[in-house]
Amino acid sequence: MSDVVHSPRNIPNRLDNPLRSAVFSWEALLVVVAIAIFILNSFASPYFLNAWSLSDLTFNFTEKALIALAMALLIISGEIDLSVAAIIALASTLMGMAVQAGVGTPGLVLIGISVGLACGAFNGAMVTRLGLPSIVVTIGTMSLFRGISYIILGDQAYKGYPADFAFFGQGYVWWVVSVELVLFLAAAVVYGFLLHRTSFGRRIFAIGNNPIAAQFSGVRVGRIKFILFCLTGLMAGIASVLITSRLGSTRPSIAQGYELEAITMVVLGGVSILGGSGSIPGVVLAAFIMGLVTFGLGLLNVPGIVMSIFIGLLLIVVIALPIVWKRVAGRSLA
């Protein structure tokens, strides 16, 4: 009797179904949540469904969301930066000093961005060159950078910024489309391409999953992490230009709590706080959700301290929720 060789049966893997994977993705859930919050806001306040109100909504999150884009890459790599809000304060303070010396708008923009980049490079050097934990380093520089601002300003404020400087934080590209929103969307495209379409992005994921294995595979772990800290500082510098331009003044308490909201956007967007996974589209959706929530609460005259409590609770919830969601989705797809 001749042996009959049976070829293995091809069992379709439900995970390979793009449509099913998209439906059960974290980003799909965020879209549903965003739509639900939008509808609730429209019923909660008669002023919500107005073109200019929706435009004002974008100012609620764009500056923090710009930071969140770079922070997402940094957290995916397994690191974190808690000093971003303090970087904004220091950059804004130095811009204020420059105004007193008669520096014009181009110089102010250059100072803000350069200070942010320099602070990010300092954090990166401390982590990658000295091998210090990023959470410890950035807690220290959070106090250092804002402390310098308080030493320089005390209870005072810098004002008198040039009229054309207001364009960055108060200007509009077209109708109700603000300069800040356009900058954020453009940055989201750049960071999305960088993370999901380049070898640099693949190396970030590899580092976040296993830095030792990535190192033995030829990935320059320290160099890439240094670049990511620089990018985070750079985005904080850009945010400092925008918020200083929008407010028209500088105080040492400027951007207080921005680091918490930026990290909340990142984690809500599906980025694992432990590193190794995440997406830029998720962070963008999370930024819009945060903006919708805070703006909606503002229209209802909810006090700022209540919003802070809500954001803190949200951060705790979203750290745990992705784990639960993936388990439920995994069982559904199995």
C-alpha cells in the first residue's frame, strides 16, 4: 500500500482579515468615543455647534498634542520625558528676556525652538551617556528648568511681545482653521510617516520591545534615544512659541500640567507605557478626544481643578483599559 501524503490544511487566520482587524483596533474604539463625545457636547451646550466654537476647541489641545507626537516615539522606545512643561516655561522666559532686549519675532521664534532643542539634548545626554533612568532625570530637570524661570521672573510677567508675534498662537490660515491646528496636522503626518514608514521607526519599535536584542542586531540604541529626546525638546520649544504667542505674556507658571496631559494623550492613543507598541493615528484621535472633553466641560463651566482631577483619573484608566481591550479583542478574533 502506497503512502498517502496529506498536505496540511490551510486554516484561515482571522487576524489576517484587514477589515476585522480594523474594526477591533484601538483606533476604531477611539473614533467611536470621539463621535459619542461630540454628540453629547452638541446636546449639552447650545454654543458647541458653532464654527468659531469648534475652532476655539482646537486651541485646547494643539500645543499639548504637538508634544504628544514626539512623546509617543519616546515612550514607544521605552523612555519618558516629564520635563516638557518646564521646558516650555524656560523657553518662554528666555523669549521674554529677549523681548526686553529688543529682539524681533524671527529671533524670538529661533530662541524658543533652540532652547527646547537644547533642553531635550541635555535630557538625552544624561540618559544615554550617563545611563541614568529617564524618569529620574526628567523629574530633576522638570524642577531645574521651571526653577530657573521662577528665579528670573519671580512674581513678575514679561509682556510687550511684537504684534506680528501673535500670528503663531492667534492667527488663522483660512476662515476658522488656525495656524496651530495646521501645524499639528502637518506634524502628525511627518511623525506618522517617520514611525510607520521608515527604518528609523522600525528601530524605535525594536528598541522598545527589547533594547538588548536591538543593540546586538546593530541598532544604535543610545543614538536613537538621544534623537528622540531632542525631538521631544524641539516640540516643547515649538509649543512654547505657540502658547507664548497665544497668551501674549510669560509667567513662570506657564504650561503647568502640560506634561500630564501630553502623556495622557499618548497612552489614551494606544501607546504602551512599557514601550514597544503604539501608533500616531491613535495619538491624534486621543488629542481630539481630550480637546472635546475639556472644551465641553469648559462650556458647562466646570472648574479647572475638576478637569485636572478628571485628567488624572483618565490617565490611570487608560493605562489599564488597553490591556483589557486587547484581551477582549483577542478572544473575539480567536
